[in-house]
Amino acid sequence: MPAVARGPWLTTAAVLFALLAISNLLKPVLADEQTGFVFLGERLTGVANAIAGPIFGVFLGAYAASIWGMRRFALPMGRLYAAYVVVNLALFPFRTPPPPGAGVGWQIFGLVYAVIAIGISAGTYWTLARRQSELA
């Protein structure tokens, strides 16, 4: 079977998810109270951060590789990750308090971040679903 071209969107998504995987794998080393892994809306610290960050790093690394290789298992991984992103973003304002002195700028940042995060995760899944017959 000849290789299928990913195209610019899926190539970019694979690279972005690989970078996110690296970031999550490094959470135990580089994170503090403001940069720990966020799981179901709560910013983790300590042992929880040291466990969850790398687990998601491995998941996202596998997802990036599956997109890069146009593998069929990218589709359920993409569906799971897109749903997780929506749930995580919906819970974040309720489970993680804003930093001291945060104002309207923090809310605008949160909105922009949510649009980008949902757009990339859901857009990647949507693209994979549209190209399902091309996945190996």
C-alpha cells in the first residue's frame, strides 16, 4: 500500500502534539504550582503531577506518531483527546482559582486558549474522521 500524504494540517497537528507530549513528559522536572499538569480542571503538583504528566505525554506521543503515520488508531485517540480537552477546559474555572490580581486579561487569555485548544484537538479529529478511508 503506498504511503498517504498527511497534508499540511495533519503534519502540523502531529508536530504540535509531539511538542505537547514532550512538555507533559517534562512536567515532573520543570513544573511548579503555576505550571503543573492540569487534569480534569485541576492543576496538579507533587506525586500526582509526576504521574499524570508523563502518562499524558506517552498518550500524546503515541497520538502524534499515529497521525504522522496516518494510522487507523489515531481516530479513537483523537476522539478521546478532543473530548478530554473540552471537559478539562469546562472544569478549569471551577477547580483552579485564577492567580492573584488576575482580571479581564486572564479571562480573555482563557477564552483564546480554549478556542485554540478545542480548535486544534477537534479539528484534528474531524480531519482524521473525514480521511478515515486513507488511514492504514
